[in-house]
Amino acid sequence: MFEIEFTFKNQSDFAFIRSCVNELVEVTLSPNHVLMQIALNEAVNNAITYSRQKRKGAPVTLKLRNDGKKLVIRIKDRGKGFAANERLKELTEGSACLGEGELWKDCGRGLFIMQSVSDVVKYNREGNEVILVKRLPCEKSRLAAREVAHSKERSSIS
């Protein structure tokens, strides 16, 4: 179990800590960690982008907490926020699904990815802090997944 906080102002600052953050997510959620790493990166990219619109160099805060049952990721920027919970509701109800063309755009899929990967996605009232929650796999599931991975390694070696 752990709780850790990072503060950064731009992509190059985040790049400096990204490997540490990704390793924490991997160790916590392995073997199903990659999609959560992508969701976390989408949330960070949004925070950096929209925080800068209000004030260049405004800090972004990233907190990760593992309480033994779930991984909670909180990302807060100093931007003005947006009606995030309304957009999440639209995605959940299907009234704002992504069409074929939207799936291949460079932007606009972050909320969809976060919602698809996380067990819970919530924003604060202002829309400038996102909370991503992922339940931890039980130890039995982790051991079974590791055994499958090891058996695949052994079979590919022989």
C-alpha cells in the first residue's frame, strides 16, 4: 500500500516522472496495467493542456493511492474546468458515443478511454480534478495470471 503525490507544470516535467508513475501502476495492477497507464496519461495530458489555457506554467497535481483494495488516481489542474460529469453521463447513456471517424482523431477520446478502463471516473464540481478508480485484482487472480504468463514463456522457449 502507498500514497504518493507529484506536482509538475508541463509535459517535459511529467516525462521526468512518467516512468516512476507507470511502474507504480504496473506493480499495482499487473498484468492488466497498460490500459490504466494510457487512461492516466490521457488525464494528465488534459490537465496540462487545459491548465495552461488559464495560466501558463500553472501546476498540475497527481496523487496515487493504493489502499490494498483499489488504486485511486487524482489529477487536478488550475484551469477553469468544464462540464465533465455531464459529458461522462452522455458517454454512459450512449447519447455521445464516438463514431468511426472520432476514434481515429488525435484528440477528443480521453474521457472515453478513461471511462472504458476505470471502474469509477468522477470529476469535481468545477471539472478541473478527475478521480480514476481501479479495483485491484485479488491475489488469487494475480497468481493465476502470473502462472499463465510463465507457462507461455516456458512453452515459447521449448
